[in-house]
Amino acid sequence: MVQELVTAAVALLAVCVLYALSAARVVKQYERGVVLRLGRLHDRVRDPGFTLIVPGVDRLRKVNMQIVTMPVPAQDGITRDNVTVRVDAVIYFKVVDAASAVIQVEDYRFAVSQMAQTSLRSIIGKSDLDDLLSNREKLNEGLELMIDSPAVGWGVQIDRVEIKDVSLPETMKRSMARQAEADRERRARVINADAELQASKKLAQAAGEMSSQPAALQLRLLQTMVAVAAEKNSTLVLPFPVELLRFLERAQPRREEQNPPQHSGPPQEPAAVPPPTGSGAPVPTGPDTAGPDAPVPAGSGAAGPDTSETGTAGQPEPPRRSGARRTGAAP
């Protein structure tokens, strides 16, 4: 009888130990336990530590509450200014409601990953290339808001989203390099022109000071000669007074005014003599206008027109020898 009681007690103790071992669960500090009793959600979420469930009735699912770092695969897209880019990102999130993460979504990690990829492609299509390269903070905020809106119902909180890399085509890289080089060259030219302007102002001030003191110009000339001679070269410096050049420039116009250039060329035709206005009939000016019975001038030697005085119309009078006298009589 006693032996049977001892055996029953040992068996009961063994069953209790087996029950305790099958019902005992340990929830870690960074986890929360969600209990499903007969397929229904239990009201209380198990905190970290030792807990018991009903074997065969309850099912415990542990949910990690740590921040999860998930890389977003690179997505190909076309920006708003029609540039093909390849962008990848990284997302940081954590579970804030363990029950919703188990009940509301089948796999919250996969759901967040897919939502991040679609949101990233949407952001690429709405943004310009310059925004992707220089204004990433604003794009990160927009991407975080787009992912966080549906994730709230899953018990997931998006901590932050960062765009990692933006890959550009080789042609676009070369174009951007040429643009950057042209911009740097423009700024260099602007800086050089500003320096020239400031230097010209200083030189103008120095020239004004030297013009008031002629000795300063001579001292500057001597200083320049000393600087050239200190280089130990074969350059020969001969100072030439600037005042002499100015004197020669002023003397050249005066010489041209005193000695105007003489133009050599054929003699001009004599102007036609206008007919007298006293009589009604015109007076003939040559033998061509006289009649057939007109007398021939004496001393001509032959009949023909008199070319000794008037000459042919439009031709100059031939030169005469000194001492010759006119013997012809006017008709």
C-alpha cells in the first residue's frame, strides 16, 4: 500500500515537472511575447522574463522590439527631368506594438521592404536630378512619411530612411564634369577680372602720385633697372624718356599742317567761258563756228583753225617759247 502511494506520488511529480517544463517560457529583454489561446489573441502581452503558458492550448510568438536595419535594393527610375538613375537606400524601423505586428500583417519585415521599394521608385519619379544629388534631406523625409503611413497599422514605426547611392549613366557624368569645369573657369575669369580692376585702380593712384613728383618716376625706373640686373642675365636695359615720345607725337601734327601734301596729276581742263549777255546773238569762240568765207588769221602758214590762242575745246593751250609774239588777228 505504501509502495503504491510512493509510486503514485513520484508519477504525479514527474507529470508536474513535465508540465512545468512544457509550459515554461523565457522572453528576452528585447522581445515581447504574444499568446494565442486556441487561435485567439490573449489580452496580455508577455513581458521579458519567465512566463508560463498552457501546453497544447496556448501558442507563444516572440516579437523582436529592436531597431532593424534593412537595405532597400537598388531601383531603376526616370527622374522628372528625364534622366535615368539607379538609387538604393537603407531603412531603420522597429516594432512598437507586438500584437499588431503578429495579427495585422503576415510578415512585417517583407511588407516594410516592399513598401520601401515602391516608395523609392515614386520618389525618383517626382524629383529632379539636382534634388537627388544635393537635396537628399528633403527626399529622405518624404520617403519616410510615405513608408510610415501604412506601417502604423502594422505596429511598426519607421525610425529613418536614408538614400545611399545615386548611380548615373556615363554620358551624364561626362556632361556634369564639363559643366563643373565651365563653372570653375567662369569663376576664375571673374576673379581675375576683379583683380585686374583693383590693380588698375591702384596703378592709377600710383600714377597720380608720381605725376606730382617727377623724381618718383626716376626712382621707380632705377629700381626696375636694379631688379632686372639682379637676375644675372644678358638683358640690356636702355631707359628712354617718355616725355621725348610725347614731344615727337605733338610735333608730327604741326609738321603736317605747315607742309600740306602736294598732289601731282594731269592738268585740269579750263572752265568754259560763258557767252556775253549784252547782244542777242552768241559770239563764236573758234574757227569751227565761223562761216566758210571767214578770213584766215595771218601768220598761220596754212588754212585751218586757229589753235594758237583758243585751241580746241577741252584741250589746254600748248606752251609758248619766251620772246614769241602773237601775230594773228582776231576774226
